[in-house]
Amino acid sequence: MSTEPPFEQLIEHTLLAIEDALDAAGVEVDTRRSGPVLTLEFDDDSRIVINSQEAMRELWVACRAGGFHFRRESGQWMDSRGAGELFACLSRWVSAQSGSPVRLAAR
């Protein structure tokens, strides 16, 4: 029996945590939300798009590094192809696209 909240709540919590982590890190990025989609837009007009795929129970990320699918495993969002945990991956990708070292952490 799962003790995690419904998928929609997990997504909402995760997207808010990403926004909070970006604010806490002082990253120069514009964020936009449209339902379960969070778009990060950088000064060079590049983007990272994070969106819910409810039917697959995944969180998808599209960025310069490629497309990634994250699934919940032991309370964390882990890439289905082994790239790692969501916030660690976002730290690398946001650093690369912003041009500044960034470490994002979940709350």
C-alpha cells in the first residue's frame, strides 16, 4: 500500500519545490506555469520544460541535454534511463543553460 499522495498532488508539490529551489538559488530565469507544465526560460532564449505525464505517472523534462522521463522510486523522482535524481539533473541542466553554477535542492 502506497503512502504517497495522489499523483496530481505529487506533481504540484514537485513543481512548487522546483520554483522555490530556483528562487533560493538566485537563478536568473523566468518561470511560467500552465497547469502541470513549468517552463524555465533563460536569457539566451533557451528553455527547460517540465511537465506531468499523468497517464504514464511520470514527470518529463525537455532541455538542451535531451528529453528525460522521471518516475517515483523510494520517494524520489528518478530518471528512467539512469541520468539520476530530478533535482541533481536540474542542477546540471540549469547550470549549463544559465551559464552559472547552480545547486537546486528539494524542500
